[in-house]
Amino acid sequence: MKKSLSHSIKKIYRKEPISAFIIIFGFVDSILGGFEERWTLLSLGLLIATTGLFMRWLQTTKPQKITTVSRTRRYLPPSRNSLTPLPPLKRKRDYRF
């Protein structure tokens, strides 16, 4: 049973490391507060663990991606004088400043 418990903890921690760290931190605080009878540490730990669980819940219930409708590309209409050539390009050294 130790292998399966440690394996499942590692799997959860690898999946969402930030929320798992917050949950573990909160539970450790609450355990320390419960054993030492420090109610502020116990309540703070439970609050932090609850926040971590809420974060995990928000991450698992992500909204589905919205599919974007592909728009057709619009091009400029062809010019009326398609026979007129483009002006010749000049080299930089031909310019006078």
C-alpha cells in the first residue's frame, strides 16, 4: 500500500505542482496546529489547504476552448491599369541627401 500511496502522491504532484504544494503546506500547518493546540495555525492551515483544493478544482474545470471561425482573407481588388509597370528601383548609392 505504501507504493500505491506514494505513487499516487507523485502523480498528483507532477500534474499540478503549485496547487499540490499549497495543499500539502496547508495540511502540514493544520497538523502542526492540531497537535500543538495552536488554533490559529490549525485554522490558517485549513484555510490554505482549502484554497489549494479550490485552485485544483478551478484548474480541472477549465472552460473548453472556443473554436474560432476562420474568416476568408480579403485581398485588394486588381488594379484597373494592370499593364502599367512598377517604377524601377534605385540603389541606395543613387540617392542624394
